[in-house]
Amino acid sequence: MAAARSSQGTAGIGGAKGSIRRGGPGRMSGSVRAVGRALHFPFTGTARGIRKATHAHGAGESGLGKLIELHAVNGAGDVMITIALASTVFFSVPTDEARGRVALYLAITMAPFTLLAPVIGPLLDRLPHGRRAAMAGAMLARAMLALLLSGAVASGSLELYPAALGVLVASKAYGVVRSAVVPRLLPPGFSLVKANSRVTLGGLLATGVAAPVGAGLQALGPRYPLYGAFAIFVAGTFLSFTLPPKVDSAKGEDRALLAADEEHVRGPRRERTPRPGLRTVGTAVTHALAANAALRCLSGFLIFFLAFLLREHPLTGESAAVSLGIVGVSAGAGNALGTAVGAWLKSRAPEIIIVTVVACVLGAAITAAVFFGAVLVACLTAVAGFSQALAKLSLDALIQRDVPELVRTSAFARSETLLQVAWVFGGAIGIVLPLNGTLGLAVAAAIVAVGWLTTVRGLIGAARHGGTARPRVA
């Protein structure tokens, strides 16, 4: 008995000591793992939080969450390229020379782009089965062009202009395909407005995160933001193929026509079956598109006009860089707020929303022109950003409500192309105007007034009659 107890005790003690000796390295490795987890948590925790937010409310199951993440990657890459080009074309030389260089940049890149942009939508309409490949191709093209630009910005060679044009065309191609893809990834119970607002907000947040990173890389040298853009777009290329296969399905789709007359609406082989066009569904969509074009034209105008105005005449007590930063942050905050409000409003009275927000921008522009000052300029950019986001979501709601499903994705693609052309036209006006704040904002007010006065009656009339007979989609 005693021997047994002794052996058990010895074994117990030895076992305990052995376990302690074996536990030493185990505890150390456990501590190392704990430290590793602590160091990785800011990244893994953030990634899990982002994934949880983008995949909420069925977006993960439908594939919308992956599109939100892809659009965030797109926004981050675009802002990197924008920072590199802005520094090269705008900030690196005196104001007079910068204005000439930006005018040259517009002439060489934007003019051909204006001619190419209307072709992109119809061209991509013919590739409904290759949308994932088209988005991946747009990402890969920008990755390669970012590398080409990295050499051009350092040497100042003329390669910068065709490469920048290629970036613009690829970015537009991505935007057109994205507009066509969103309706195919709607979770149950989701409106198109809510889905588009989530996608847009994801891009805005990524842009806000990537902008200071790009500025930090720019401080190291003009090439580094472009290297960052290359890495981001390569990631986007692979991410494009993770979208669900239904993105490439064209079941039940057709191409939208802009003609409304019977000769064009009826195709040569469709004598008995009219082919729906954008104007055959009522005037609400076309008037809303015209109002949005006015706001997009204002956006392009303000970007270029204020960029030079604030460089030459900064806001009171601030440097040119800080002045541009204040205006840029105001516009971004307004855009984000408009996107959030649009998701909350869903598709309630989109015609009235468009009429109201354009009227608000018109009032803000007139006020800023009459009482020109730092605060009013910042307020105008914030109101313009808010209104542009909310009006675009309302246009999406009208297209979803009034355009037949057969041609709805095509309608989104073509409306996006028209809005981009309006932005280019506004930018061209902004670059040629004298740097007079009151004059410039008076022109801005005139742009909005033309868009508002030519559409307000049609939009209010459409709201009174309830659009088409199709029910609204909540």
C-alpha cells in the first residue's frame, strides 16, 4: 500500500514536473501566437468587419457584396492615378503654365474620349456573356497603363497623354459594365437604388482611405502612386472573376434603342413585335437624364474652374493646397451624404427628388455667385455633391420603374455614357473661363438653370401621372 502510494506520488510529482517542463515551450509558443494574433487583429479584424458590412442583408449570397468590394478596389486605384497625374500636370509648374498643360491634357485625352465614350455602351451591349472578362480586362488595362505612366511622369514624355486617355476609356468601360451588372445581383427585397447606393458608398469610402495613402506615396516620388495603382488593379483583375456566373447571363435582355419612331423601334425581323426604346416608356426617364446631365456638367466645371481659381486666389487665410483640400472634402462629404439619404429614401417620388435637389443647387450657385466667399464656395461644392448623388440614385429608380426589363441593363449603360460626356463638356467650359470667382459661379448657376428649367415641367407632370403603368419597385 505504502509502496503503491509512494510510486503514485512519485509518478504524480514526476508527471507534474514533466508536464511543467513540457508546458514551458508550449506556453512560450502560445504567447508568440497571442502576440501574432494581436498584431494581425487590426488587419484581420478590419477585413472581417468590411466583409460583414458588404455581405449584409443577403448581399453575400447574391454576389452584390463582391461587386461592392470590386468597386472599392476600382475607386482606390483610380484615386492613385488621379493623384499622380494631378501632381504632374497641375501642381509641379506655375499657374499659367499649369493651365496650358491642363488644357493640352483635356484636348489630347478628353476630346478623343468624348468621341469614344458613346461607342463604349453599345459595344459592351454586344458582350453580355463576357461581363466578368470585360471588367477584368478594364482592370488589367489600367494596371499596365499605370506602369507606362510611371515612366512618363518621371520623364515628362508625350506617352503620358495617350496612356491617360487609355486609363479614362478603361475606367469608363468598367463603369458601364458595372451599371449593367448591378441589376443581376440584387438580393431579395433589395431595390436597385439601395444596391447602387451601397456600391457607390463602398467606392467613396475606399477613395477616402486611398487618397492619403496616395499622397504619402507621392511624397516619395511621382512614380510610387502609380506602382500602388498597378498593385490595386492587378488585385481587381482577379477579384472580377469571383463574381457569380449569372453576371455573364443575358437571359431576357435586349439592347435599348434611343429612337422612338415606329420605323426604328420595329426591327427588320420584328414586324409584329415592337422593340422597346428608351423614349417609348415615357418622358420621366429622359427628363431625369437631362437634369442629371446638368448636374454632371456642373461637377466637371467646378472641378477644373475651382482648381485653378483656388490655386491663384486661395481661400482666406489658407494655402492653395489647403483650399483645394477643403473644397474636395466638402464635395466628398456631400456625395457620401447624398448616397446615404438616397438609400434611406429608396424610390419615393424620384421625379420630385430630382426637381428639388437641382433647385437647391441652383439656389446655392446663385448665392455663391452673388456673395462670393470661402464658406459659400465650400457649401456649393457640398450641395452639388449631395445633389448629384441623390439625383443619380433617383434616375436609377426611374429606369428601374419605367424601362422594360428587356432593355434595362442597356439603358443603364447608355445613361452612364451620356453623363460622362456631360462631365467632359463642363470641364472644358471650366478650363477656358477667366479666373473670376463671381463670373465663374454665375456660369455654374446658368448651367444648372438650363438643366432645371428644361426638365422641371416634364418631371412634375410625370410625377402627377405616376410615370408608366408599371408598379414601382420598393
